[in-house]
Amino acid sequence: MLAMGEVGGPHIKAGGAPVEIRGLSKQFGSVRAVDSVSINVAAGEFIALLGPSGSGKSTVLMSIAGFELPNSGQILIGGRDCTRLPPHKRNIGMVFQHYTLFPHLSVLDNVAFPLKMRGIAKDERRRRAARALEVVRLGGYGERMPKQLSGGQQQRVALARAIVYEPQLLLMDEPLSALDKNLREEMQLEIKRLHSELGITIIFVTHDQSEALTMADRVAILQSGRVAQISGARDLYERPTSLFAAGFIGEMNMIEASWNGTEVTFAKNFSMALPSSAVIDDVAAGPVMLTVRPERVEVMPEGTPGTASARVDDVVYAGAGTLVIASMACGGTIRARKGSADLSAIREGDRVGIRFPADAVLIYPRQA
Amino acid sequence: MNGRTLILNAYVYAVLVFILVPILIILPMAFSETEYLVFPPKGFTFDWFGRFFSDRLWMQALQFSFQIAVATAIASTVIGTMASYALVRGAGALGSLFQALLIGPIVVPHVALAVALYLFFERVGLSGTLAGYIIAHTVLALPFVVFTVSAALLSVDPALEDAAMSCGATRFQAFRLVTLPLILPNVVSAALFGFIISFDEPVVTFFLAGIRDKTLPRMMFDDIEQNLTPIIPAIAVLLTGISVLILIGAAALRKAAENRTMPRFDEMK
């Protein structure tokens, strides 16, 4: 992760700086947009800030960039306290949502702009800008005006401009949300490639969870100004630490149940024993929320031992996968996603038996 | 529907004629060979233009007006651009109050403003001075500058300056290197407006005028009272010509600005 990027042909060396956010809070009027957020980002790490709008993720990013002054807390970049430093002194690369290329400058002059601000001579500027354009695979586009490029190309230019002066930290504020789906996937790969080539630290804001899961080393989920969970993609999906995170990432069945310390009971007295690993944060005996991912739900013929009986409400065929929606005796709805090939002919109105593998179930306190 | 359109068109043309006829009557009179104003003009000569340019007093007035107008153009554009920037980008709670004060001179009758300025300038010793004229005319020109520059600023994405600052530019560099080039056509056009507003401003000037230094409009007024020669329409022809050229120039600049500023993202889809 920390290694200097070695790119075949043109290369830009960068390396990454660690970022430490300590107890960051920001108040807008009576709204607490960010509420004592602490995140440690390792040097060269790619971290995604994920959350619904209003969760404070952009405010955190803007505070790191220097466009928002936090009410309290500290931001350390590469060990240096930058909390009150103006944006132009932070030496950060930044890519914005809407490209933000300077429309009156050519592509090359756009990319060379940060070098100009750093007093680098014109020849050197042009050479390094051209090299940065090659890194984002836009060599030879330097003389064009931003208007003449497609959205994806413009965002690559913005990327080149953000890395041309070899910053150790790259901030990205929903950089792909303005692109269409195919282009977005292409750019995701492009950014991942740059990250591994340059070894630069990246903090990436997005509201698109699949983007966060596929791109980042770790994902921080923000909820009303607080960090709900920060972990790697697999943990985030398989062991969400809160009901919010469980509902926010991916699709999740949530069933009201009761817990006696060893067994969970739902659907009118259907009980199953759970391993202790299924319990997130000591859950007291009593009402709990049982969660299980739809792809872990097993659909069996009715009456199979160890299954809860349910009635199929809908079968949605979607090529590779099929979604089965069924209602259980207790009235709760359950969604199961299965490979279409594995699913025997099930039709709407059929009665089936539903079963969850014990290791697929997690339980949470009922409230929240 | 068609009948209504017809009536509306007729009405608009009637208004245009009503506005333009006095100008169309005055202009030909500049070429009359007579020693006094007459309509229709008799004969054809460029004499009156020659007399205007060879007369020392007229030339002094022209030079004085020109000085004031250039200074007003510069002062109102600099102040107006800064004010527009504050209004569009940073306006807090005081924004609308500030805007009302800036736009005020358009709403307040010029006579009222002139009297107020006269009384104030008498007291502080600015009456009849070059600085006094420039300050007064700058106040009159500011609303036009603010309108013109604000319109341009509104179409420039504020995130561009953030981007510039993230690239290492100070806030002022971000303005000078990114925003200013994008709004420059409107800024120049605003300066031209400032020039025109000052150059043929009669009312405030009338109140502030001293005995020695006279602006062109003031000098014309005196001449009308005493002589009423075709030199007056000759100057009118010149002023109208200059104004029309400047307005065309300003319009062309604004058009250029529209082509230049980046289309917003939602327009690009």
C-alpha cells in the first residue's frame, strides 16, 4: 500500500499520507451536521464515506479539504494539524461532483493550473501536465477545451488535475454520480488502478453502496452526523454492527422475534438456537430484531422438519436470480433471493417451508 | 387572438415612435446651414461639427466630461464588481439590505439625489470638484454595474473557485484567474455603462457644477439658454452615435459571455 507507484511509461510518484480525524463536530444553525466523528485513515488507504444525504459525509470531506471550519475537533494530515489551515495550503488533491474544469482554459492549462499556483516554470508545467494526462489515458487531448470532451473525459481531466502535483491525499466528492452507469464502472476501475499505482491516500464520498463496497479498503457508514460503522466491505455486509448499518447496506430481512439467551422465537412459536456469534452487542433477553440476508434464506417444501411455514405472495424472475416474496404465519414478509436454476417450480399461492442457517442470522436490540 | 396580437404590435410600435421621433427630429437639424435651430433644416453642412471641435470652451467641457466618465467607469466597475461578488457569493442576513441600498439610486428621483448630494458636498467641500463629480456619478452608475455583473456571476459555478483553491490558489487568485476571466465580458460591458451614465448625466451635474469647470451636458444647457445654434444637435448626433456604439459593444460582449460560461450540468444531458 505504501509503495511508491511505479507506472509503466509515464509515471507520477505520490505515496500517501495518513489522515486522523479526531472528534470532529460541525453545527449548522441548530442542526448538528457532524457529531464527534473520529476516523483514522492509514497512509495509502482507500476509504469511502457512505451515507444517505444529510448524514454529514460531505461536511466531513469539506472539513478535510478546508472549505468548512469545524466547531470542534482536529484534522491531522500526515501528522500535521490542518484544522484551521486555508484550503490552498493543505496540498490536497480534490475531485468534485461536477467536473469543475475551468471552462476558459485548455485541458492542458487546466491540469497545469496547480503547478502554476506552485510557481513551477512553464516548460516543466507543460511536461508534467502532459504526463498526468497520460496517466488518466488522455494523452494528446491537451489542446482541447473542456467543453469538447465527454463527461467521463472531463472527470478524467479533473482527476489528472488533482494528482498532477503529487499530493499525498486525494479527496473525491461523489465524483462519479454525474456519469451514466457504464462510464461509472469504467471510472471506478480507473480510480482503483490509480490508487494502486500511486499509493495515494483516498477519501471518497458516495451515497452508492455498491461503489463504496467495490472500491474502498474500508467503508465508514455515516448516520445523522455520526459514524455508524467503519470496517471492510465483507464485515460491513456480513456483520453489520447496528440495525441501521444492517438495513442500509444491501437488502435485509428484518423479523420481529424474541430472544431468551440461547434461542430465538418468531413466526408463532417457531424457535431456533443461535450461536453466540449471532448476537451483536450483548442483547438482553426479550424482544429483538432478527436479520437475515435474502440470499441466505432457504425455501423448502412445506412441512420439511425445522422450517417455518409461509405462503408465497410473489415470484419475480430476473434471469440469473429469482426473488421469492412470502408471508409467514406471524404476518411478517420474507424475501428470498435464489439462483433461478436452483429453484424448483414455485408459484404464487404455494405454501413453502422457510429456514435460515444459524450462521446467517444476526439479532439486534429492537429499538433504533 | 390574431386581433389582439395586432393591437399589441401597434401599441408597441406607437410607443417606439413616440420615443424615437424627438431624436429623429433633432438629428437632421445638426446639418442645417442656418445660424439658429430650425426644422426642417435648410441646406446641408458639417460646419457645426467643425465649430464644436475648434472651440476651446467646448473642448474643455468635453475633456472634463471625459475625465469624469472614465474615472466613474473604473470606480463603479471596481466597487460594483466587488459588491456583486459579496451579494452573489457571500450574502448573509444583511444581503438584501445591502442590495436595496446599492439599487437605490435607480428608484430615488435624480433630483432628490442631486439636492442631497449638493447639500452634503457643499458642507464637505466637494462641490464643483472633479472628485465630487466622480463620487456622484459612481453612485448613479453602481446599480447598472451590479445588475450586469451579478447576472454573470450567477451563471458561474461557485465550485470552480473551490476547485481552484484546492489546486493551491488563494481566494483572490481563484477570483482573478477563474471567475474574473469568465465574467470579464460583463465587467467590461458594465464599465461602458458606467461611462455612458456619467458622460451625459445632466441633473446631478447641474446641481454640482461650479463656474469654471463645466461638463458637456452643463455647457450644452448654458448654450441653449444663450444661443440655440445647431451646434447643440451636432453634439447630440455625436453623443447618440457614441452611445449606440457602446451599447452595441456591450451587447456583443454579453453575447460572448453567454457562449463562454460553462453550461450547467443539468443542461448538458
